[in-house]
Amino acid sequence: MKKRIVSFTLCLLLALTLWAPARAASGTGYEEILEATLESIPLTITDPICDSIGGEWAVLALARGGVEDDAWYGRYLQSVFKVVNECGGVLHDKKYTEYSRVVLGLSSLGLDATALNTGSQVYDLVSPLLTKQANGEYWASWQGNNGTAFALIALDCQNYFDNAAGKTVRAGLLDKLMDTQGSDGGWNISGSEPGNGADVTAMAIQAMAPYYLNQPKYDALGASHTYKQFKACVVKALHCLEEYAADDYGSVESAAQVVVALAALNRDAADDALLGDVVSSVLAYYDGDGGFKHVKDGSDGNNQMSTEQAAYALVAYDRWKNGRNSLYNMTDRPAVSAAKVSAPSAATVTQTATGELRVSCSQACAVIAVQSDGSYVRLAPEGSGDTRTFHTVQSQVIVRLVGDYDGDGKVKTLDLAKANAALLGSGVGELESLVMGAGNGKTLKTIDLAKLNLILVSNSDINW
């Protein structure tokens, strides 16, 4: 496993292989199990894909868990590009959880899901969550209450559409959840199905959490329910979950969703005043070897979905315990627009939790990086199989492959057409002054490579 950003004890006790599913007090021991699980996921899923299993939820667990593995994330992005290109950006005509899931996966990697460049076209995968059916209902709710909940979660993960239109949609989705809440305080998949489930109930709470914790944020939406009614709805849902606690919520997936919900509410999932130690409920399903069982008797074997959900639940708890943003609050990882990241087969662009942009190149190439406001431009050589880090303070960066470099790390050739395409809309005045080439303020005509390489040698902003 690649280095984790967060600080955990990295050794795995030999005794872990003999671990028995005895309950641990107040979530103790979760760190080692989380570490082992995050290590096992990329070994089990060597090629992550755009899908509900072996895809976005695994990516979410690793990315929010602080795992750095550019090559693994790059393979996932290749799958996303392929799927989105093949469907023309229409992930499904009715099941909009497809959009929500992919938005969360991309956002967890620091990519802007409203401007995803797949190499052939730029797609906005968030705006479909704002669309309505002919009957006036949002398409996100067609699939059921989980669809409504995850549309809210996806919109809020990076404050997408934080405008009047977005607020209207958020208000409508919250109203929908309140209107479909069961008499016992819980939710099922849809109103037509009997009984409520801990998992869907917890998902609804996760979606409501940012507004429960912030009354002005809720009031600003203009929802039809008062904040007092909304708050009572969440409290009632939490009490509904009590009935599932005695049996560890029936499955690891349900227990995992409850942990995420409590962490989102800024409550201690290992010692909650109402629900007790839900972290240990998750750990009760651990198989002792980096995976989780769906049910405790293991009758269904090791379940990949179970492992992925348990992993991101433990990540959610760990983030809460260490005072970091909640699992789905990805504003701590500013979105990097992939709208102008070209040649995805040759380069992978990711962003670290500290905001550094990383470009991994499979071939010798020069890379041009432009801050979104056009304030500076840097050119950097890339080695085969190597990674360079651009230290940026802007949340949006444009990156293009533009040329080649020689064995001494100097830019050897520069494709002006590609450079100008990369600079389109950003201005090239500073680049012209840096390289003392000729241009007309909009496009470059010539570049003095000797002067450019001299600048690169003294460029302290790039970590070679």
C-alpha cells in the first residue's frame, strides 16, 4: 500500500491473522483493522472500475482514508472516461444514483464533476441531479429515498451549484425526505415497500446532517418545512435506529451507514449517548484478513460490497476522531478541473489532501500548468513512470502535455499548438515575458527554449 497521509501505527500485528470477532470496547483496535482493510482493497481490486462494486465506493474509502496510489486511481479514471464516452454522458435514464456515485468518486480525487474531460468531450455529471420528471418530481427521487439522499450528498460534497437553482433543488429533496419518513421515524427504499431499514434511514440522516448542524444553512434554502420540524425529523430517525442496535444492525452495511451518519452529525460513533458503540458493531463483521462479512456467521462468504462500505465507515469515524472534515464534506480537497487535462492515456492528474497537484506521465513529456486565474504558468519535464508535484494555491489548474524533454531534464521540444490550446481563455502574457517569445497576447508564436530552461532551473515553485 502507498503511504497514507494520516498518521496511524503502520505495523500490522502478527496476531491480527488470528483475530476473533470478539467485541472491542468503544471502537478500540479499529486503526489496525482500517489499515489492513485499506491495504487489502487495491490488492483485491487491482483494476477499479466505474461501478457500484469495485469502483466508486472503494475509491472513496481509499481517497478519503488518505491513501496515495496515483496508478490505481488512474486506472479507475480510465474506466470512468470509457464509460462516460460510451454513454455520451448519460449514465442512466432513470437511476440517478449512477450520477451521484460517480460524482462522489471523482470529487474524492479532487476532480470537478461539472467539467470532466474524458479525452474527447467535457461532461457535466452533476447537473442531471437538478432535473425534474414530467410530474414535477426530481429524477433523483425516482429510484427511491436512497436516490434522494445521495443526490443531496453529491451536491453538497463540493458545494456544487451553490446558487439559487441549487438551493431550490436541495430544498425540494429535503422536503421529499421529510414527506416520505415512516411513522416510526425511518425510511425504506420507497414508499411502496413495507418496513424501514437501518441502512436507508442512516443514508437519509447523512444527507440531512449538514443542515441539522447549521440552521442558517437550512433556512437559506426556503424549504416548506420549518427548521424545528426538520430537526424533529432527524431526532426521530435517530431513535428509529435504536431498534436495530441489539443485533449489530443486522448486517455490516447497515452498521456502516449508521457510523457514517453519526460522524456526519459530529457524534462519537464509538460512544454515542443514544446508540452506544456502533464502531464495534462494524468490527464484529471483520473476517480477520482485511475484509468484512455481510452477516456475522459468514454464510455469504467475504463480500466485496461489505468490505468497501465498512472501510469508508471506519474512515468516516477516523476522520471525526481526528477532527477532519466528514466523509462526504470534500471541501478540504479543492476541486481541480479536469476540463483541460488532455491525453488521459498518457498522463494521470490527481491532487493530494494538502492541495498539491500531481501529474504522472507514462512517457517522457513536458507539462504545462496554468492557474485558473492565469496568474502564472510553469513548464516542467516529466520522466517516464515518474511523478512531479506542482505546488498550487488555486483550486483549479489547467494541465496539458505539450512537448518532450531530453535526458538532462530540459525541455527539448514544445508543441505551440498544444501550448496555445492549454492556455486558451487563461491569457499568455506572463508566459510570453518568461520565455521572451513572440505572441499577440492571445496565442504564442515562438518560444526561446534556452531562456525557458534557464527559468525552469531557478523555479522554486516546482518540486523536482
